[in-house]
Amino acid sequence: MLRLPQLDSSRKCGPCTACCTALGVEELNKPRGVICKHICNGCAIYATRPESCRTYYCAWRVGFGLPEDRPDKIGVVCTYVTSKSVGRRVLEILELWEGAADEPRPSALIKQAAATQIVFIQGNKTRKPFTIIPQYEAGKIKLEILNNMEAALKDQLPGFMPGSTTEK
């Protein structure tokens, strides 16, 4: 079984609500890429928020990147998921705004991560999702899994709805 990193207690969400826009939340019928209707100077339903929100921690909260790389500041939410399809940890990156993943700091983080793990990038509006695999993994992972990485990740975040940035 793959172990995910432990929560870094020095990193707090604070005013960041990036996951509340980037992620879909099944219990709230909230699609990805749409700001949660409960955001108002933080989470208006924080005390009673859904279980999937309670248990979610982005990769920044578990130590990915520098302390100043908080998702709301760099424009991407990074999430570690364990993909059963490929049998290892995958870093999923969700853009908060168009082109955020191309900006210098997110781009450097993506390059750093892609050297050692599979990275799946989901664009904000027009960018088609794509997967980057480390060179040493080339040829080891079936192409059909990579072409359908979003579906492969679907069951990895219970309560969260993978999908496009538009409603179904």
C-alpha cells in the first residue's frame, strides 16, 4: 500500500479557499472549477461541511512546494492521489485560472514533481487535461490508462467529483 505524506502542522489554510473552487464536491452537487456557494470570508458551513471537505488536504498542506506556494497565491491546487490503475501515487494539478500552470512557480513545481512521479494537469477552462510521466516510467504504463487518467482518479477522492470545469 502506498503511503501519502503526513500533514505539515506548520501549514494552515488560513484565508486560502482554492480547493473550494478547484474541486468538485459530490455532497454539495458542486462541479469542479466553480466557486462554492458557501464561500463568504471563509466557509459559511465550516462546522457542518461535508466529510469529503473535512478530510481533504492539498499537497501544499502535506509539504509540497515552499511555504509561500500556497494554492491561492500560485494559482494551482495540487493533490496527491493513489491511483489503483497505475499502482502508485499521482500528483493531480488543478488550475485556478487560465494559464496558471504555465506561470514560473507552478511550472517549476510541475517540473520538479514530474521528475519522480506521474503528474496529471487539469486546465481551468480551455486547456485539455494531460499527463506527464517521469522518463524512467516511459513504456511501463499502459497508454489507455494515461489517456483516461481522469477516470482512473475518480474513485481516489471519495466525495469529490473529477471532471471538466463545466457542469455536466
